[in-house]
Amino acid sequence: MGIFVVGAIATMVASSTAERRTAGYAEAWLAERAEVVQNATVTVVDELVAGIEAVAAFVETADNVNQETFATFVSKLDPRLNKIGIAYLPIVPAAERDAFTAEMRKEIPDFSINELDPFTGEAVRLDSEVETHYPVQLFAPGTFLEQQLPVGDLPLEIGIGVDAASNTTWAQAVEAAVDTNASSVSNFIPIAYQEVSFGEAFIVMTPVHDDTTGEPIGAVGAAMINWLLPTDLTVSITQEIDWSIGVIAEPAPLVDPTEGWIGTIELSGTTWQLEVTATDTALRTLAGTPQWLVWAIGLLLTTGVAGLAHLLRVRVRSRSRLSEMQRLYDEKDRFLAAVSHEIRTPLTAVAGLAHELAERPNDFAREEFETLLGTVAEQSDEVGAIVEDLLVAARSDIDSVTVHHGVIDVTHEVGLAIESSGVNATVSTANPPAAWADAQRVRQVLRNLLTNAGRYGGDEIEVRFDADEATVSIIVADSGDPIPAEQQQRIFDPYTSAHTSQEQLGSIGLGLFISRKLASIMQGRLEYQHDGRWSIFTFTIPRSIPVSPRTPSHPPATEASDSAAPSTMSERRSA
């Protein structure tokens, strides 16, 4: 009888406790699913950014781009990236508007610069006066636009002439891309054509530069409808929740935390509001769960304190294992997303330009052909460098990184690393002595340091040299902010970054880890410090063959060469 009394009391207590926990469980359940939608949204936008960056690279490097060649290049992209359309918008000062219009009418007799109606999204006659126009000069309609309007009804010049400057939201995105020299994401604006409304869309813009001067001359943009954002990435939870993405409401609507969730998504300085609500089916499931919990707890408590204690211990261990598995799963997702983005951008440009060169070799002048081919080679090297970093990281975990030592010309290797990284750096005029290292691995370390400085450092980047009787130091310094003291050692851990800038899309986080690993294998070291003005990475390697039992007895070659036969010493170090 005592057991039943205890059980009844325990069940009442459990019922009260379960009721309090129900709300917390529902909130956590909704928050988890909201995170899936958030991550899916960021992934789709990242893919869209990579696609239009490739289009911008094509516009920059190809001469005499017209409507046909522009549409052909865009058609090579993944069709999921082009829903409404991708456009090129040049910068046209108001004083040059008439001349630009006259030039466009040579190809399109009825061309005019129009404004976008802020309420309907339709292109109408331009009435507003602005200092600078951003008219659509080239346009490739997307898959969704073609589905909504029969192909026969789509004129070649659809969308051409619409001025981004006539819409505040759109204009801000264009100006942000041109001013910051980085891709930007707009808030939502209505889009319509011939009284057919396509709903609200956001626009991603990326700058286009003059291939000779490097000055911005326009921007490439793509529009995406908000309800087409999270699709196949979130199909597994479509029976559980409904969601909407849009401009932040002022004030935010009230939502019962057990039935709905409201949060934000940050994308390149733009904030969107995300609202997630449980479907009727999910609400019934959430409501039914606490009843089962009450009966389960009541039954367990009546079996005795010993049994309950055992179950609690098992539960604690299970939660710990689940938490660790979730952490590893999240790290895997972040790593794969970063790797995909890092490789996708150069690979998209390589694929698009290679198709153009293969399919239209006679359409390009020799100088233009060589320029495009150079871009392909440069972007291919970028992919190769990323893959090499991944291979080194994998080999370092299984103790199989091999280096081939030889005498190297330090100044020569620095020059090659700067050229391959594309970073604008000032090199010291000092003439450092030769070093004993693997030339390829030295360039790999320097490329990572230079890329890191160009991506996260300040405007000024310098390469300096130092030497003593035993070592040569290559110093990569930039004028950027110091890394916080608590992060200064963690930056050398794999998949770790001390930088969280909204302008920078995620990097793999392997560069500094691999660089320190390679420096150690070559019997050198890599250290970081900040001297009050400069962020300094010092890469130190031996000047001559280190004295060790594994050192060859013969002296090194006196001539530095990448093609020199590798030394007989194959160094292996554990991770």
C-alpha cells in the first residue's frame, strides 16, 4: 500500500512538473526546426552569391559581351540559382544618361530607362531624378519567370532598362556592393511583369570592375522569391512546421511560444525576420507527449528509488553522448559548408569560362582569349591549393606528410607565393640568405599567410625578412586589428577562425593549422604576435641542413630550383 501511496503522490508531482516542462519542450522543438530553416536559407543565398560572382567574373574578363553571350553564360549555371533572372547593371551618371540611351537604342530601338513602381513592382516611365542610374543593360530570365510567362511572350529585351536607383531597397544593395567591394543582399521588394505579380523577392548584388583599372563599373544581380528559399533542404520537416521570411515587422507580431517562433537571419548586413509555426498535426503531437510522460514518470517512481536512480544515471550518460554526437554533427556540417563554398566559387568560374572558350573559340580575339584562359588557370590554381590544404590536413592525421628538402631562394619563393595568392603586398628589399626546406611547402605556407592577411587583415600588407646564423625568418605583417589574446593559440587549431565578419563568407579554417604543421615538419616554426600596429606572422626555417641522425652526409646543392631532385630524406611527423 505504501508503494501505491508513494506512486500516487509521485505521479501528482510528475504531472505538475510535466505541465511546466511542456512549454519548454515545445519552445525547444520549434527552435530546433527554425534553425534548420535558417541554415537552409543561408546555404541557398551562399550558392546564389557564388553563381553571380562567376557571372561578374565573365563580364569583367570577356570583351563585347552582348545579350546573347550573357544569356548563354548564365544558362551554364545551375538552374536552381536563377529563378526570376540575372542582370548586369552598369553605373551611369545622370549627365551621361542621354548618351547611354542613344547607344542602347542602336541595338534596342525602343530602349528607355524606367523606374520600378514601389507598390506593384512593374516597370513604369521614369519620373524621379537621381544623381546616378543603375539601368539593366543585360538580362537572362530565370526558370520561374519562364514558367509563369510562356516563352513566346518573353521579348528579348524583357527587364532591360529598369533602373535600380528608382527603388530605395534595390539601390541600397547595388551601392553596398560597389562601395564595399563585396556581395550584398537586399531586403524584399515586389516583382511584377505585365500585371502578373511574382510576389516579393530579394536581390543579391556583386560588383563588376574594369578589367584594366580595377575601378567599379557596375554590378551583377539576381532576384530570388522568398517562398522559394528553403525547398529541398527542409522537405523533411514540411509536415511539422510552416514558415515565412520577410522584412522585419514593426512591432514584431506576438506568437505563443508553444505554437510559434520568431527570430532573425543576418546576411551581409541585411536582417530578415523568420516566423515558424507548428502545423496542426505537430500541435497534436506536442500536446500528447506530456500525457505519456506523466504516466511513464508515475510508473517509474512507484518501482522504487533504486530503479529511478539507475534510469537517471543512464539518462545523464545518454544526454552526454547525444550532446557530443550533436557537436560532431554540427562541426561536420560547418566544415562541409565551408569547403563547398571555398571550392564552388573558383570552380564555377572555371566551368563557365572553359565552356565559353570551348564552344566559341573563334569569337574571341587572341588577347581576350589569353585573358580568359589566364583566369581559368588562376581559378584552377585556387581550387588546387584548397584541395592540397585538405590533403595535408588528412595526411597529418595519419602521420604521412612527406617533404623534399633542398636549397631554396627565399625571395624567389615569396614572389611566387604573392603571385599565386593575388594579394597586393610590399616586399622588403633586403636580400635574405638561402634556406634548407621544401620549396613547394614553403609556398603553401606563405600563400596561406598572405590569403589570411588579405581576407582578414588591414589595408597594408608587408613581407619582411630576418636571419641569424641558423635560421631565416619570413614575416607576413598586416595593419589589421590584433587577434584577442584568448584566441591567439586557438587560431592554429583545425577548423577554427578568430574572425566573424559579416562581409566574409565562411572559410575552411585549415590554413594556419596546416601552415604551422608544415613549418614544424621542415624543422621550423610559425608564431603570431601584434606589436601595437602590425599583426605579425613569423615563419622560420633552417638556413642549412639540420644536424640530426637522419641528415644526409653530403652537402646540399648550391643552386636553388623547384625542379631539383628531392633529397633522400623523407620526413614524417605525427599530427
